[in-house]
Amino acid sequence: MTLLAVNGLETTFFTREGEVRAVDGASFTVERGQVLCLVGESGSGKSVAALSILGLVPNPPGRITKGSILWHGEEDLVRASERRLRELRGNRIAMVFQDPMSSLNPYLSVGTQLIEVLELHRGMGRREAEKHAIRALGEVAIPAPESRLRQHPHELSGGMRQRVMIAIALACEPELLIADEPTTALDVTVQAQILDLLDDLRQQRGLGVLFITHDLGVVSRMAERVAVMYAGRIVEEGHVDEVLVRPRHPYAEALRRSTLRLTGERLPKLPELAGLPPSPFARSAGCAFEPRCALRVEACRSVAPEERGLTLFGRSHRVRCHVVLAEKEGG
Ligand SMILES: Nc1ncnc2c1ncn2[C@@H]1O[C@H](COP(=O)(O)OP(=O)(O)O)[C@@H](O)[C@H]1O
Ligand SMILES: [Mg+2]
């Protein structure tokens, strides 16, 4: 069952310096019980794509200028009222942002915030909610959870705040979790515990996850499918085994190769590539990766490649590249 289907999403910021097409015709889906990882270098539009789904793009200067975002295959969130979006956020779609302070209330204790969610969304009584809150903090690897309940966000370390934010996001038993680099400030052991928790929820409750990360180790561990974003477009999307191991798009391939060169076998953080990412203001008519691409041909400069669907080992795969397309057609 498809929880979320993003089709041709375009999100534009209208700034004094010009128009920034932060998301430029991106399409992807998240199925029930599936993790889709969204990867790509900084500025490629990952966070704006996530905010677009939830109706949280700051307006002005930004707004969705094209496309649809179907929830459960029918309800277009692009057209949903603010009231409906608010109802979905916090109820059925949970989100975890990079900056935990932006989603925690500084004036309320951790316990109050967590218990409120449990009372409101799960209809628990006070006592039950308290018990559950302690368990929820334990699940995100917070030691001595009873004593944490009374603390306020500013009394916690960055990593601890991140864990609290994740516990609150999951407390309402969402169907979809949108997580934007949620484990960046965490040490490896705690991160592993949280990824295990998400995996349990995925298997037990069919939680769908859109997971934005720079960490290819996290991708290979968590994702069933991966979408690689470059300059607002999904340049390749497919099963994790294909995209990480046998990428088709030259950008995805450059990522794979530089990660291997840096570390041998281990998958590290997304590496820096040679050359500059494209200016968000002056997007070329052709492929945005063309200036940095080793395989570029004449057409790449002037014509934007269409998205091309393939079937690889019975699984769907998409790529946007003239060269890959020509290879396919040449046999
Ligand atoms: N509030 C804003 N005003 C203008 N431009 C923005 C705003 N937020 C994001 N952008 C632009 O959108 C593009 C994508 O940003 P973002 O989605 O944050 O990238 P990522 O999460 O992949 O690092 C960038 O070029 C960024 O400058
Ligand atoms: Mg971001």
C-alpha cells in the first residue's frame, strides 16, 4: 500500500535575488513498512522536499508551484487546508528535524510534552501515559528515564534532545515518519539503537519512513529504496542494492567511487565531489550535473534529460541521464 506518492513536485522560493527552484520536478513514493532514503549533497533540496509534504514551506518566500502529494493514494496534500495538514502532522505523519530545539517547547518539561502527546493522540489516562512515557524514553536509549521527565529541553545535551524529539514523534504512533538527518548528533551506539527501534516499528506496525541522511552507512543499513537528489531533481531512484552498488547515473556513480576511495569497504558520510554544485539561481536548460560530469555529451548542456524507468531484477528503477539512456537504446 502506498502511503505517500509525490508526483512532479516543484517548490520555488521567490527571493529578492531571484527565483530559487529548490525542488524541481521530484517524484517518489513511500510504501507502508518501507524506508526510502533521500540522499544528496547540501543544498540539493532534501529538506525543502520534506517541508513541502507537511505544508511547512515558509511562505513567503516559498511555495509549491507544481505537482501533487497524494496521501493514501487519494488526498492531495498540496490542496489540503491548513487545518487538515495540522491534523495529519502530529497524528499520522510525524516529523523529526535536524534541529531538535525547533520542535521542542522550551517552556515545558520533557515529561509534560511526551505525556500530552500520549493523552491527546492515544487517549491514555495520566497514569498510563506516565508509564508509557518512561518506556518511550528508554526505547530511544535515554538512561534513567524517570528522572529525565522533569527536565526541560535546555537542560539536556544535543544528543539527548534529539532522542527526546524522536520519542515524541513516535509517541503518537504515526503511519509515516519523515526524518531529516535525525541522528547526526548521536554517537554510533545510540544511533544504532534508534535505527533498530525504527526497524522494529517498520516491521511490527508497518511504519513508513522517509529518511534524509548524509550517512551512506545509515542508508545501507536502513533503506529498501534510495533516491539520489541533485539540484532539486531525483537523478536516480531504486533498490538500495542497485543504487549504492551499481549506480547508473554519473552523479550516483561519482558518490559511490569517492566513498570507496576514501575508506575501502566502509561506507562513510557523503563525500565532497570535485567542482561546484550548481547555483540555485541559474539552473541550466540541460542536466544540472553536466559541468561536473565526466561522461557528458553535447545534449546534456541544452536538453534536460527525462526520467527513464527500468526494471532491474524485477524491481523498478529510475534514472535521469542522456548517456545512460543512449547506452540502453544502443543495446
Ligand atoms: N527560506 C528560504 N528562502 C530562500 N531559499 C531557500 C529557503 N530555504 C531553502 N532555500 C533554498 O532551497 C535550496 C534547497 O535547500 P535545502 O532543501 O535546505 O537543501 P538540503 O536539505 O538538501 O541541504 C537551497 O538552494 C536553499 O538555498
Ligand atoms: Mg537539509
